[in-house]
Amino acid sequence: MRMNTLKMIVLSGFFTSFVACSTQNSAVKASTPVKNSVKPNIPKPPLPITSTDSSAVSPNDDTFRTNLPEIKREFRGAWIASVANINWPSRNNLSVDQQKAEAISMLDMLKDNNFNAVIFQVRPSADALYTSNLEPWSYFLTGQTGAAPYPNYDPLQFWIEESHKRGLELHVWLNPYRAHHSNGGSPNSLSMVNKLSDIVIRLKNGMYWFDPADPKTQGHVSNVVKDIVTRYDIDAVHFDDYFYPYATYNKGADFPDNKTWNAYVSNGGTLTRADWRRDNVNKFVERIYKEIHAEKNYVRFGISPFGIWKPGYPEGVTGSSQYDELYADAKLWLNKGWVDYFSPQLYWPIESKGQPFEGLLNWWKSENTMNRHLWPGLNTVEIKTSDRPTEIKNQIEISRQVLGKDAGEIHWSIAGLTKNANMLPTLKNGPYKEKALVPKTSWIKAIPLQTPTLFINNNGNFAQISWSVKNIKEVFQWVLFTQYNGIWETEILNLDQLSREISKNKDGKVLNAVAIKAIDRLGNESDYIAKKIK
């Protein structure tokens, strides 16, 4: 977004220093992980110059306290799948420039339609769309497992930087247990199927799966997650609904984990096989949640499980049981608070008799005893209804009614927003008409943001304003308030926007005051500073 050049003029003798952060080069060698900084990409603000111009307003002049309007909040995310080249990259033989162009087009579309988060699949099947020493480059990126992009760059670093430039959160989406996808070519010597063959199982549909019960599996995936959290400036880690595989993946046969099951029994284990499998996953989910927050407390952990826990919950619900088929006790994870956000995949129409959207959402809400974020997944691509855009719009409205001020949703997938010509206009002209901040994650402790400094220079028909804050490295966005004829208006701005030229007259109304707040990456607000316009 274009920024206005602002020459700030202050009273003689006053000096203000700014802290600036620099970005790092995202080009890296394939053999060495990127040493990524957690510092955001922040341009240097213009330094003030000294003047005796009486129109300049010092930071302590004309400030006042007021009642600012509440900032709109709602989580608005979209899944971007790399597996089988579903979303990005669209093919596994694109040039680096083509890959980047596709990514920028998607991010611009999300920004322009008032989304605020990207759920980007960086590990589709024990492979990497980022520089890693633990797993090979993805087949879906370059067409060959282990082959680095040429010229070399780090896709995840690129997506993070470009998302944050647009005020979008970047959540890394990983499949914890899938070792190889049947669309991913034949496993080669660099594939984890061969590198960790002792803990990998081949299913009857051609996929390979890590054995969730093996401690080596749990340790490897834990190391992958910690590696990403440590090195990249991400906002969240995201798991989807794949834990133990769906029964169809093995053509109805039981998951072949005799090796680890027999070892468990031999060591005196007393759980049933089904409970033992669930216990494996439960311990793993709790471990990942705790390890993420131990590394970087502000990085959230989210899971998007299958939308039904068990048939009959709530009464009348029919369909698959993730509890019994995937050995995923998703209700327990929510009850225990082992997630920061929870996005059950409610992929059915509102009027579905066996899987009612509102009934399922209300049931999951009743199980949210630790008050975590509950943001349902919506089937924007192929929900079975004659008018898909209206159905999705209505599901968003229902979610708002059920969830209140902590509303939100994730769209499966970004393709659903573009394949139907009416989808984006329906959302942009309806529930997504205004930009929104993500809801606050109040249970995570954060460094309090300081009150920004605000400078105003009257310049004829315009007020030139600029702002900053001492701990700017903790800031993710700004909220600018402008008051015309006593009525406040709100605008959410990206981090790199540090100045603005504001008209003193708009639609016959006079500019009375301006105010600014800083917002951190957990949605917390600083105190505001408000100043009158003379």
C-alpha cells in the first residue's frame, strides 16, 4: 500500500528516536536452514526535523481522553493446500517466479476481500515447502522429492513476509502422520518412507503412514514442529483431521500396527487396542501444544478435526466417528485446552438432517470448557446446495450468533472463493464488508504494548499525522480512529503504515480529532492516544 511521505515538524529542542528493525534475505542455500528472525518487516519511519512552526503539535499537546468505538473482530481464514497441488503451487513444475506470482495473487485476493489469516500447508507428507535439514523438499514443489527450487528460495519465508505485509496471519499447516501421498510420485532415497522405514507403514491405497504409537514417530514430528517454530516468524501451527488414517485408506482393513501393539502388551499395557491408539494421539497433541508454547509463547496451536466426534453427539447426528475410526478424541483436546483454536470441519448444509450445521456448532461450543477459540471449517468448495455463496454467508451469520464476539471461520479452501463467481462478492458485500481484527487470545500472556506517540502537522486542507511506539517489534497492526463532526470512524492498518495524510473536510463534515492504537500479534490492544485537530 502506498505511504505518504511525512516531514514531521516539532517544537525546537524536542527529539524523538525510533527503533527500526530490518528484514533478512529470504534466499538461502538448500543445505542450510534459514536463520529467520522473529522481528517483522518494519520500514524506518521518517525522522522529525526541528522547527519553530507554530502549527506543529508536540506529543503532549491537545491530547484528550474519550470513548473510542469497539474494534470489529472475527477470524477469517482460508486453507491453502499444497498436497497434490490442490491450491499452491498449481503445478509441480512452475518456475520460482510463477510460484511467487501465484502466491501474491492469492494473498492480494484475501487482503482485498477482508480476510485476516492464511492456513498454508508446508508439510503435506513428511516433506517440506521450506528449507529443512529434517525432511526433503516436497515433490509437490519441484516435481522431485528432495530437489530444491531453482533459483533457490524459501517458500515459507516468502509466504510469511508477503502475508505480514498485507496484515494477514500465517499459520503453518502440517500433517503429522502422513509419510507419503499416493500423488507424490514414487518414494526415492531421500523420502522419509525409506529414511525412517522402521516406523512407516504402507496402506492398501498406496499411501504410507507413520505409526502414531512409535516413540520415534512422536519424536520426529515433534522435532519438525519445533524446528519451524524456532526458525520462522509464524503466527500458529495447524493440524487437520488426519491422525490414524481413514479406514478407506487401507480398504477397510485394520491399521497394521502389530509391532507397537505387541510391544505395549508385552510391557504390561492394560488398555484396549482402541483406547491405546487414542492415548497415543492424546499424549502427542498435549506434547505438541506444550512444546510450541515453551519455544514461543505467542505462537498458537490449532486443530481442525472431523466435524463429528461420535454419531449421536448431539442427538440425531449420523455419520463417521472420528473417535472410533481415526482414534481422535477431539472432544478431550478441547475439554483439556490443548489447543488455542479449534476448527471442526462442519462441511454440511444448514438444513442437513443428519449433520446440522448449527446443532453441531452448538454442541462443540458446549464442550469448549476452557473457552478456547472455536472457529468452524466451512466447505466453501463443494457444499451440497443449490446456492453455495448464500449457504456460506448464512453459515457465517449463524456462527456469529452462536459464538458472539469470538466468532470466526476457515474456508476450505481458497479455491472455493474463486471458482464460484458469486462467492467473493457475496462475502465482501455481506459479512466481510468491513475489515476485522482477529479475536484476542486472552489466556496467553503477552508483553504489554506501550501507548503510541502521535504527531500532527496541520497543512492547509489536510492534517499530516505520523505515529510510532517504542516496542514496535511487538506490534502487528495499527488501528487509526478519525472523528468527523463528533463521530468516530475506524481503520485497520498494516504494520508498515506509519503515517497518513487526512482530509480536514469529508462529505461536508469537519475533522475534529484523530487517535491511534497498536495491536500485537495476539490481538491485544495498547492504550490509545487521541489528539484534537485545530
